[in-house]
Amino acid sequence: MSSQPIEIKVCLGTSGSAAGGEEVLRMFQHRISEQGIEAQIGRRCTPKKVGCRGFCSRDVLVDIIRDGNKTTYQSVTPIMVERIVQDHIVGGTAIAEWTVTDEYASFHEKQHKIVLGPCGEIDPESIDEYIAMQGYLAARKAMTRMTPDDVIDEVVRSGLRGRGGSGFLTGEKWKVCRREEQHPKYIICNVGEVNRPLAEGNPHAIIEGLLIGGYAICASKGYLYIRERYHRSVERLRIAIEQAREKGFIGPNVFGTGFDFEIEFSFGTEAFICGEETALMESIEGKRAMPRVRPPFPAVQGLWGKPTVINNAETFSNIPIIIGRGGEWFSSIGTKESKGTKVFTLSGKVRNNGLVEIPMGMSFRDIVYGIGGGIEGDKALKAIQVGGPSGGIIPTSMLDLGLDYENLAKVGSIVGSGGMVVFDEDDCIVSVTKFYMEFLQRESCGKCTPCRVGTRRMLELLTKITEGTGGDEDLRTLERLSGVMAATSLCGLGRSAPNPFLTSFSHFKDEYLAHIRDRKCPAGVCTALIIFSVNEEQCKGCGLCKRVCPAKAIAGEVKKIHLIDPDRCIKCGACFRACKFKAIKKQ
Amino acid sequence: MEKLKNIISLTIDGQRITVQSGTTILAAARKLDISIPVLCHHPKLTATGACRVCIVEVNGIPVTSCTTAAEEGMEVITASPYIENLRRDIIDLILSDHPYDCMVCERAGSCELQELAYKYQIRTPVFRGERRIYPKRDGNPFIERDMEKCILCGRCVKVCDEVQGVGAIDYAYKGFQTKICPPFERDLSCEFCGQCITVCPTGALVSKPSLGKGRQQDIRKVATICPYCGCGCNLTLHAHKNEVIRTSSPKDSINEGWLCVKGKFGLSFINSPDRLKTPLVRKNGVLVEASWEEAFTYTADRLKQIRDTRGPDAIGGLSSARCTNEENYLFQKFLRAAVGTNNVDHCARY
């Protein structure tokens, strides 16, 4: 009998947990400890929780490492656990039909996982596992063998740019703050929605990055700004802070260097605007999150009026790697102006939804078709929305565009925090734009006029167009509004809010005009513009449509052609989906 | 020398000006008598930068002049066609969410938004759309809040917090529904100083006692001093048909234009039927109207009589903080020198 340990890694990221990961883990623990498995295979089998490894559409994912071979099972439910334990853990034979397909490999092999690397591999609640993979070595190196200026120079050399939105050079930002003579200084890590997998999968990297940043700018106080609702992220970060404190990595006299560093949580509520750094600082100060006027910039006058650096969790996660492996190594990844990798949440109509980390400069084609495995149901790709709600909409003609800060700016979009939504032929671009505008107008903080009123007016005009009451003049008004908002809004939210409209209008003008001039929605999404009718040649009179219609709008006798009363039809599409003979037309 | 270092020079609309560093573009422009429209800016409050009406062009980029500090060598254009169009559109956006009821608005004639609409000749907004509808339901007797007219400039929030130190109101909700209100949208229950009314640029906050009693025209303004306390705030009475309907205070006065609840709302006694207009002297147990001469003679006789029969210490005097310093001085002098007693006191003590 081999004595090599058997590892069972159960994904307990947000998605893994939502898919039932906790139950799966409990079932493994139960089967192994209570059913005498240990007697058969020895005390060498410990099921453990790991963070998200990205392939969320197949959760719960479970890795079994036996005799040095790793097998990954997908869509695991508690019922499947018993057979996995019996056949694989005890018997040594993997259950081929439950393991991941080739998609899993192709999803991962094209990615370049730097910050996401340890996520899904190590136990995020164990500092020892983090240390075992050279964790906190970079912090020790920075504090014992480098001056703060050396650290900043290394970050400058890496070319790392802020991963939270604006893409400002991290090293330069730190340099400005370091130069300020006012004390105390503060360093803030914003753990946004897209950073949750990092906080859940490898929280110590964030803590280490924050610690190194604090040392570099001479701040003794770090804040973790996070929504209280992200319980799992908060919990794992809290455990990580406690463990780091026990080891003396944070607290007084870190590594015996005389440098003191403390980390405090600051909890935010549900507000998109809190991603704006000055609004975030207002929120930490206990005020309503509304952006401040700039200048002064936070690096000069930030939290509590003191010099402050704000970066997001992904930026900080990159720091230990940059210090550990060198800025030059880091800058070898990516493009001329955009270095390193970027994490994106790949979602929408793409086959493999999930969290991906790609080297800067990778083309949209490689992301969508390589990593993402193409479009669901082999439909035609229509567009990609990148950079979050105020990002731009990229058409298929730009599929070969390399994704980096410069290229995205050129096409009217932003890298943002890393959202990426894929749309196919069934999506209406006007509706998609309206959807984003709905979100932005709701999340405007209400402080400045162009954003507060402008986003609302844009939403109203887009709604008009999707309802078939728009005119050509509405498009001109939308363009004019976009200009005012982009030029005069107080913060990035208002300035970038017109992006979805401007980009979609420039690439999908025909679709807008179809809504306005022909009163048609080419994708068949805008209910006010579509009519359902029965194709008499194909109708077999089965009566299914009549039965599923919730509005009693369909009449017809069995084996005779059915008819839809357009006045009663609520355009829900139930008949369209139900008909087995494709006899319902959507126009 | 130290001071010279902090002097910078810039150009605004082609005119050179030197200012202290830290001066905003707006302040520098005002020194040159160049007018830049503002809505959220107030000289006595910290900068907000919310309305965006005061944008000017620096290196082709619009910046808000009320928040941007002037820099050495800066070239500012305050009214290029580009800026004027943007400005017009911002005012248009504000008006698109504003009730068009200037004809019945208390502030017509002194409304800053109305002035800008006039200046930019916006009769119907280009950006039409939904307007916020709010019920008016305040039960307080002083401040009428019509939040539909609120342009979210934030001046009221700031004056309440920064000047008055009360913080009775703040922003609530977000997006288009953002609203300024007391906590949990309760009725206003503050000290009712009315400072928010003073700074409000529109008719969103108006004085309830003066509602419907006369607008900006046909008002006779009378400069006076507030009769209430020794602070001696400058007061301007707004009289309409010989009735004081409202008060205000000049900004360049000793009280910087600020007033408290008494100066703002406490002058209705002027027209009260219960107000004493002549002295009253009690005759056979009944108070009857008397002339000042008669009242003084009666008072002097009685004081003399008491002093002569019971001694000066049988008399005491209490004075009021509502009198001036000079009057209070005379009063204690009178008691000490003329009456001969030290029994004199005052609510603020001699």
C-alpha cells in the first residue's frame, strides 16, 4: 500500500459553495472518518477546502490526488461522493464519466495564472500552506534587504498598472505618496466584487501585498475596504490577518525591522460608487460615499486628509510576485504599455463561464473561443462588453484586438475591474445598452448634475427606442448628452457612463435605426417591437401552444390551425419555445 | 520673501492677474470682474463641485473653476463656444427636472436658476424627461421645503453643518432619486435658524410665514439692527404694504449675512395687535394708556418716594441683553449714581 497522502480538494469559492460545495465536503469528511475508510487506507486522506479555480460553470469541482495523479471531477453532488470514495479513493480507479472533459484543460492551458495560481490549490485558511509556497518571503525580502525606495523602483520597473479601473501606474502612485512629508499615511485595499475569488482563494497574497505597500510608502495603517455582504471573503481575510499577526508578519516591529503595521477592516454597503477611490475614502470616514473634487489627489491628501494610496486586491496580489521574482520578470509578460496579467470574469453566452487570468494583449478571439470554448449552442457571436457596466461594447470585427489598456481606450472602452460579458445573435444591442444604463443611473451617487440627470435621460431615451417610440432626433440627443456627461461629470462613473451607448451606437448603428425607422428589433428581444404569429403551413394543430399560453391568446381546435390574437398576446414567447414544429413565427 | 513665493500669475480670457497660490480660478476671475455662473458655489462654504455650471476651459479641457486652484502660467478661457454649449446643456438638464412654475414661485426674481435660464434663453429643455414628484408635508411653522425645486447643490447641507454645526439634513437615496432631507425623511425638527433658506439658490426652501405675501418687486427694504440680543446683527426688513414679510441680512455685515431663528422668523410681533404701542399706567387697579411724559413722571416720583422712605437699597434694577452696551451702561450708572444702590443686575451680568 502506498503511503503517499491522498488529497481531496473541494472548491469552496462563492460559486462552489453556491453549487453545494459545503455539503460535498461534509459528505467526504463523513464517509472517510466514520465509515472505516481510514482503517483501509491509513490516515493519509484529508478532504480540504480550496478557493475558486475559475471553471465555475462546472461547480462543484473536486480534485482527488492519489499516488501523485490528479483527477478532477465536475458537477459533484453529495450523492456522488460515496462512489468516488469507494471506487477512487479506496479502489484507486477514477470514474471516467464524472471527470472533467477536454474543455477543462483548454480553459486552463491558455490562461496565464499568476495571481490566481494558488487559488484552488492551497487551503486559503492555512498560513502554513501559503508559507510553504514561499509566502511572506517577498515581504521579508522587501523589509530586510530593500529600502522603501528600492521597493517602489521594483514596482515601477514591473510596469504594473492599477487593476481597479483607471490603470494608473502603481509604482508612480506610490512614489508620489512616498514623497509626501505629512504623516501618518494610509494604504487602502479595495476588495471589489471581482476580487472576491482572490480573497477567498488566496487571501494571504493580498495581506502580503498590502504589507509591502505599507512599507514602501511608510504607512503603518492599512485598510481592507470590502462589502460586509461578502461574508466568505471577509471571513477568510479575517483568518489570514489573525494568522499573519500570530506569526508576527503584521503588528509591531515586523520582521524585527522596527516597522509597525496594522490592518483594519472597513465595511462598505451596496454602492457601485464606492469603487471610486475618493468616494471610498468618504465611506471609510463614515460619510456618504460621494466622490471628492480632484485635485488634491489621494496620494497627497486622502483618507482623513492624509497621504493615501488606494489599490485593489488584484493589484496588491501582484506585489509579492513582483518583489519575489523581480519587476523585470513581470514586465516580460504582456504588451509594451500594459504589463502582467489581468483577471476577467468571463460570462454571458460563452460556453465556459468562469474566472480567467490572461496575459495582457491576448486577443478577444483567444479569450472567447480559446478559453471560453466558443458560444453556447454554436450561435454567432455578436459583441463583447468589457470593463464592467461603464465599459464599451466590442463588435466581432474587433475580435483580433489585443486586450490591453491602450487598445481598449482606443475603442472607447476600459479595462475596468475586469468584467467581460459575451453576447450572441439573440441579444439586442439596444436592450443591452439600456440594461447597463439602468444600472448606472441607479448607482449614480446623485452629486453632480450631468451624471445624476444625464444617466436618467439616457435611460429614458434608450427605453423609448426599445419600445418603438424613438425618433432620429433621440439619437442626436443621446450623442449630445454623452458629450456633456463625458466632459463635465465629477468622477469616472459619469464620465464613462456614455461608453456603452457610444460604442454600441458606433458599431451597431443599423440595429438602432431598425428600432427607430422600421420599428423592428432584429434580435427579437424588444417585446414592443415583435409579433408572434402561427405559420399555417407548419402548424399541426397539436394544441401545445394553446395550453402553455398564460394569456389565453391562442385559439384553435385539435388538428386544425391555431391562431394568436395579437391584442391578447403578452409576447412572453412561451408558445415560441414550446412549439415542436417551429410553427410559431417571431417577427 | 516667503510671501512672494506664494504669488502666481495666470491669464483669464487674455487678462493677466496675480493671485495668492491656492486661489481658485473662480476667485481670480471675480477679481477681474469676469463673471462665471455658479449654482452650488457659495463664498462662505467649502467647495462642492456638484452643479458643474462654473466650468471653464484650461488647455482645452473643461474644469470646474470653483474647485480648481489657479496655477502659474495657466491660461483660462471662461466662455468659449464649447464651454458655453456645455454650460447651457447642464442648465438644460437641471431645468428638465424642475417644475416650470416660476409664475407662482416665491423666489421668482431672486432665483439663481431662473437667472441662468434667462441668460441662456432656455424656454423648453432639450433633454426632456421624468420629473421628480414629492409631496410637501412638513408640519413645521417656519421652513417650506419643495424638494421638486431642489437642484441638489448641497448648500443647505453645508451651511447646516459647517456654519450652524447642526447637521439636520443630508443627502438620501442615490441616482435620480437623490434627495436632501432630515434623517429617515421625518419632518424637519431643527433649531429653525433658516440659514438653509438664505443659501438656497432656488425656491426649494422658502420661509413659510412669508408665503404668498409678496415677491421680490414692490418690496421696501429697510436696514436695521436685530432687536433681540446684544450681538447686534444687521437686519434688512422686507416690507410689503407696510408689513414686514421677511428679513434678510447683508453679506458684508458684522454677522456675515447669517441670522438665527429670531432674526429670521421672530419679527411678526411688529404687526401684532397685542403689541404695546404706548406706556400703560395702573390707575385704580386697571392699566390705562398713558403718554411717555406721564409714565416717566409717575416712575420718577415713585422711585424718589421709595428711596426717601425706605432707603436706596430698597430699589433694585434688572437690565436686558436686548439693550445696547451704551444703554446698559447708562442704566447701571443711573442706579448707582442717581438712586444710590448697587442692586443692579443683567441676564449677562455686569
